[in-house]
Amino acid sequence: QFLKQLGIHPDWQFVDVYGMEPELLSMVPRPVCAVLLLFPITEKYETFRTEEEERIKAKGQDVKSSVYFMKQTINNACGTIGLIHAIANNRDKMNFETDSSLKKFLEDSLSMTPEERAKYLETYEAIRVTHESSAHEGQTEAPSIDEKVDLHFIALVNVGGHLYELDGRKPFPINHGETSDDSFLEDAIEVCKKFMERDPEELRFNAIALSAA
């Protein structure tokens, strides 16, 4: 529904990943071009995030210039930003309606920095309004902008044969190594499992795949 409102043809759909075992992954329609992970922000995770950032800043990493990444400045918009990351890094596979608000946003923001993209989204009514209306249609009430939410969305995408984690709270994309169109879902789920292993007491994890319809 949300994709349709943003002017994307229904060749792709978001589907739930019901479990991380091979037989459950085999139920997900292929190809898969992105995975969104919903996970809890806990103390353990925040400690890990700080250490990861320091490690990458010290060691460096290879990030292709074609990766579309934006910062998150709007509270509680991580779902929208996850969705933009998923679509933006697969825009060559998407069929947009000519008047698509998301297509226009991506075209306008391609040459911007991650910070400029975040600022542009703050002023971009069409996507924000769509996000709010689709959030209200859902079963759970969308949290208000100022409410403290400890659940967060990230996007995992394949750009140029590398698996990137895109999280608007982080200063840069995280390169998780090589992947391919065929192995992408399994590779992305391995990254999701690492999130779960860092917080074994937590149960609030949920993965959604952007799959061919």
C-alpha cells in the first residue's frame, strides 16, 4: 500500500520473513533486492554501535560512491528512511509512475550529501504525509514524533556486489562484505542474526524482504 501511494508499480512487494531457517527463507519470493530489519535499541547495541564506529574510523572501509545513504534527523522516521534506502539503492529495478513523489525526491537528492538529503526530507511533505497516513492505517498506532521509541529500522542492500547496512543514525554505510543477487537474502539474514546474537534476551526482531511480486 505504502509503495503504491509513493507511485511505485507493484512489481515489488514487502513480505514478512517468518524465520531465519533455510526452509522458512525458501518461502520468500525471489529475487529479493532489500531486507529491512526492525530491532530494539538497547544498551548492548549502543555500546556495540560506538565501538563499531570507532573501529571503522580507525581501519577504514570501502564504500562505493553509488551507495545512496541519508542521515536521519526526523525522530521516529526510521521506517520511512529504511524504505527510502531500500528503494533508492534499487531504483534501476523499480518502475515509478511519472508523477511519483518518491521518484522526484530521489532525482532531486541524488547529488546531495547524506545530511542534505535528511534536511530535504524534513521539508518534503509528499513522503512525510504518505508515511503518516499509511502508519495510521496499520494495526499499531504510529508513535508521535517526540515519543521515545526504542525500536529502529535499518535497510540491508546489495550495491555492486557488496552488502551494505544503511542506518540513518550512523555516520556512514557499513560494508558487510561480498554478496550476489542469488545469495543476497541469506547473506542479509546472517547480518540480522548478528544483531540477535548481540542481544540474546531480546525477542523484538522482525525482518521484511523487498521481493519480486
